[in-house]
Amino acid sequence: MSATTDRRIQASRLTTLPEIDALRDEWRQLEERCPDLTPFSTWEWCRSVAKHYGDDRPLWVFTLRSDGDLVGIAPFAETRLGGLRLLRFIGSGPGRYSMADYQDLLAAEGHEDEVVAAFCDELARQPAWDVLHLRELPPSSRTTVRLTAAAASQGWLTQLEPGSDVHLLPLNGTWDSYKATLSRSTRGNTSRKIRKLVAEHAGSFVTVGDDESAVRAAMEDLFDLHTRRWNSVGKPGIFSTPRRRRFDHEVAGRLAQRGMLRIFLLKSGDRTIGVSYGFRRNGVEYHYGGGFDPAPEWNHFRLGMALDLWIIEDSFRRGVRCVNFLRGEGHYKEHYRMETRFNQDLLVFRNRRARLHYRFARVARGALNRLRRRLADGRAKLPKAG
């Protein structure tokens, strides 16, 4: 751990998982001072990613304190690209596609300027990094502009790139007034199919609480249905590896203990045929992932849409202010009259050499990936022996 003092802020770098564990209570207290914070920046999410994906990703977690009071956290881990040392948010995970739909610095409201300035001052003292890569910064981020300005004052080069599109539904009015905005076919077909599902297949909707065994069983249903659904269209899905499943079991269990886990089940009798997995924080429902039974017998019922609309109706009843369906597949979300907003990625290069090296490495990686896909397609098209 390193420590410096400047601008009345003390910055320390944590490098081990036990240090992150010891920070848990303070981290959680800081979360309550960050009104726009998403579940992906909680201690539970970041700690679980660090545990399950941290074998080859050294931790660079900076704490920022004002007279001993924790006012900021910059949670990063180191990755490599073509010999470059990149710092990325812990919660993003190891791959090119971020596991987290949003990421940001934690800065207590009213302390954003000093937190960002002190973080950049401390980062300038750290020699062993080349690129700061902040992926999926939300449009509401209170630190993006500040980071860009602070980086420029250090003489670093910055580059803003478009991030993912996210889809959200502010819940204004009532369920009935919202339902009236949907197309006649969406309203009518869904209502009829739900009634048919209830009458002919003992259909029901169930919300999973914080019971440990119920959460674990629901997560197993999620993994099974999500994977089978995506396998049916020739894709693996995001829960296909044992490590990913271990991670989601852990993060779901930890967030359930804080009342932040949201799992909805669509049942046919005792059989689960649809699952929605997400989180809730500060009046916002985050729909992270889901799955439904791809068997032909259920095709007529449009299980995914039935589950989505039930979640929206339930959110109206519970006083949720927004349902956020996050990234990915925007076409079916158009049925729900959602708003589309765009994240940003911020790249900070320590010098011109790092920027040039990064550009070359990214082009080379893209060419290599295209070659691998061509080779894989070629193998798939080879006739079987015999």
C-alpha cells in the first residue's frame, strides 16, 4: 500500500483482497453518499469480480480520505494489451466486453472535484501504468468531465469513445396510464396469452426473497434457461462457464443480504419456465439478465415479454421510479416505449507513445480475432470424415 497527502486529501493504494475485505463497511457507507451509484460499483459486485477474475489482474484500488473520512474510491485492476499496462474498473471483469453495464468512480456528493484531482495526483506518482481505460461510464456520471480536465492538467492525452446503448423506462403516472401507451397488439396479445397460460398451464408469477436456498435454486434455473435459450440460436450465453456461475451465485447471495437482489420467476405449476435476474438500488430496478424455456410448446406465449411486462407492473405497484433494462438487444424493448441513452468510454494515455502503441495493439488484436473467426468457420464447414 502507498500513501500520499495533497489538496487535504490522503490517497492510498490497496493491492490485496484482504484489504478490500477490510474496507467493506466504509465502502458501503460511501455508497450511500453517491446518489447515482449503480449496483455495479457496490462492494459486493467489485469484491466478487476481484475474487473470481483476479488471478492475473493485480488490484489498483485507491481510497481518498479527507481528514480520515472516506470520500472516494477508484476501484481498478491491471490488464495487459500488447505489452501495455491498462487500468480498468474491477467490476468490468477481464474481457473486452464489460461484465458491468455501468462503472464509475465513487465520490461522495460535494467532494467530486477534490476526489478526482487527488486520484489523478496519486496516479501520476505511480510509474507502472500506461493507459487508464474507463468503460461504460453512465451518461449521468459526475466524474467524466472532471476526469478529462484533471487528466489534461497532468499532461496526459484523453480520448472519449461511444459506449453501449442502454434502455430504460422512467415510471411516470400509473400502470394503467403506461399500459395505454403500448400498442394494441402488445396489450391485447400479452393479456390473452397470460390468461391462457394461467388457465391451461397453472401459470403464475413469483418473486424470490432473500432466502439463501431459494436464491440459489432460482439462480440455477436462470443458468439453465438462459443457456438453453441461447444454445437454441447457436450462442453460448453469458452464464456458460463454471467460473461465471460461481461469480453470479456469490454476488446474488451477497446482494440478497442487502435487499438489493431482484429475481422474478414465471412458473407453470412447480416448473420454472422463465427467470429475470436483476438488482434494485435507490428506486431503480436493473434488469441484468434472464432466460426462458425455448421448447416449442411455449413459443406461442412469448414468455419473455410476459415476464417483462409483469416486472414493469410490479414496479409501478411498489413505487419504483425507473426500470432499467440495461444493454443489449434493443429491438424487443421498443415494444415497451423505452428511452435509449448512451454510455461513454474514456481512455487516458500517459504519453503519446502509449497512445500509438494502444492504437496499433487494438488494430492487431482485431485482425487476429477476425482470422480466428475465419479459421473457426472454415473448420465448421469441413465435411465429416467417412
